[in-house]
Amino acid sequence: MKIIRDPGRLNRLLKALSRSGKSIGFVPTMGALHPGHLSLIKQARRDNDTVVVSIFINPAQFGPKEDLNKYPRPLKNDLALCRKARVDLVFLPDSEIMYPEGFCTFVHVEKLANILCGATRPGHFRGVATVVAKLLNIVVPSVLYLGQKDAQQAVIIRRMVSDLNFPVKVKVMPTVREKSGLAMSSRNAYLSEQERGNALVLFRALNLAKVLIRGGAKDTVRIISRVKQLINKHKNVKIDYIAVMDSMNLKPLKRVTGNCLVALAVYIGKTRLIDNILI
Ligand code: PAF
């Protein structure tokens, strides 16, 4: 496994591989790899000749009051996991090379970036879209792998890829969960034992929405109100949002008439967790 820090060097190497007909699967990450990331890497390994993983904690997607400095950085373990998962290349740039002095070009995916998580985290998706656009230009992959856990991020990146004609296929892989139902996330590391217990409410709430919808409930105001009631029974838990929407464009639905995406963001103590379910 090669570790490359220089974007130009990685780009030359990968372009040469592409020219020789090799397919490239790309998994962008911020490190702190968990089974969710590993499922993306496994799929990329199954589908492609070459697998590239980037590990870059992207400062542009953190707000001034967010956890950039606190974000976990278990690099040695991440590299060992990549090696074990037979990753070919790890791209490990630093902030200075990704955002050199004078950097001032950003990608803003209008309408989709300021709602849901974007409403609470202004500028977050601008940072995500910008770094993913940069990474796509550097890696030039055949397939980009993303997790359904970050549903809004996946919709925004799909939109950007389509709007800006990036020549890449986007594959969104199912959320990986602990046995308890808790969705795998690097942020779970912030939870105390008791908060871990409280965090199960996210999965329970989504399951309640599923049971209601499968049972014929259509009115989304009533569905959301039942889900709110369930979550509010827990102490030290605060709802950021609960939404029932079209899974392709994130438009809120008044009535459920077919497939939909139910997504929520909830503070467990100080940690904000997100989860969603496709129904
Ligand atoms: O999902 C993440 O870990 C990040 O948002 C991503 C896609 C790697 C961009 O920094």
C-alpha cells in the first residue's frame, strides 16, 4: 500500500493507471475508520482494479464552534485497517496543500446545502462539496463510494457530480449499524456509556416511523409528531430536526405516497448524531 501526500504525484500515477485501462474505486474519508467505512472499501475492492482511500480532516466543513481540533485522529490504526482491507493507495494530504495561501474557490450546491443539517451547520456542505470536487479532480476515479448514513451529503454530491459533469459513477452503500441498531459514526467516540444508551433512540425513532408508514400512515405532520413524542421521553436528548422527504431531492413531503426518506438529527448531550431510513 502506497501512502501519497502530494496531489500532483497521485494524479499522475492514477491517470497512468486509468490510461492502461484500470478502474479506480475511491472512498473519501476523514479517518477514524469504522465498519461503515470498511464496507465502502470492501465494495470498492470488489468492483475495481485499484482502490484509493483519502484521509483528510477537511477544515472547510467545520464551523468555528465545531469539533475540528477534537476530531479523532487515529492515523496508525486507520492505515493498518486500510492495509488489511487491501487498499492500494492512501491519499494523505495536509491542509496547506489542499488549501494553500490565497485559496478562494468554493462549490455551493444551492437549495440542498442550507436545509436540514445545513441549517444547523452553515457552510458545512459548501466545505464538503468543495473538498469532494477537489478530490475528484485529483483522483479521477471510475466510481465514488459514499455511505447512506450521510444521506444529505450523498444527495448533494450526486447533484454536484451531475451538475458539473464529473465523469464518475456514484455508489451509495447502506448504513452499517452496531447490533444495538446505533449507526456507525466516528462521532460515537464522543459518547459516554450512558449517552450510548440514549443514542439508541435514533434507531427506535426511525423504526417507529417505518412501522407507522408501513401500517398506512400518510400524513407526515402526524408521523413526525409521534416520532417527536418518542424521542422527547428521553432525558439529555434534544431534537435538531425530523424530516420525511423525497429521497432524491430532499423535498419535504406532506403525504407519503411511495418511497420516502425519514431523516433526523438529535443531540445526545453535546454530541449531534444523524441517522436516516429509506422506506
Ligand atoms: O463523510 C465524510 O467523511 C466527509 O464529509 C468527506 C466526504 C470525506 C468529505 O470531507
